[in-house]
Amino acid sequence: MMCREYSREMWNNPVDRNRSCAILSKVLDRIGANRMVVGHTPQERGCNCACEGKIWRIDVGMSSGVCNAPAQIIEIQPPAEGSSASSHITVISAEEAFPKGLA
């Protein structure tokens, strides 16, 4: 189901992006999911999403042998009960969670 193409921070052109997002939408529909979370392709800009939030790329390359980037996580909160909104996603970085001197 997962394709490295979904992990690109920037596509070569809008046609590639639109094709990838269309394939992703079909996969998600088929398995009854709203979004996909992927790793193993370091993102230089940190955790990010594409395809209108349907794909979340969370590998920030925090290993010293990769990018030595600060840790980041995504927090997925369900919508408020009775709300028609979708879940809320927040990116939390190590610096925000543990300000200098607290880590």
C-alpha cells in the first residue's frame, strides 16, 4: 500500500502530485481509512502532510547517522463528540515539549 512516492516533500511537478494523491485516495477508500502515517523516509522539514492531510510523513531523521534532527511526534485527537469535524492533528517537537534546561 505504501509507496515511497508518498514520502516526497516536494514532487517533480503537479501532475505527479495529483496522480500520487489520487492513488492514495483509492487505497484509503479501499481499506476504509481517512489517512496514512508513514516513516522510513527522512523529512528535512520535519513532520509534514500532503494530499489534503491524507498522508502524514513522520520520519524526521533524528538519528545522528541520518539528519541528527530534533525529535517530533504527531498527536491525533478525535473530534469532539457530536462534531462533524475530522480529527485534529498537532506536530509536537522536542523543543516545544522540553524547553532548554528541562530535557
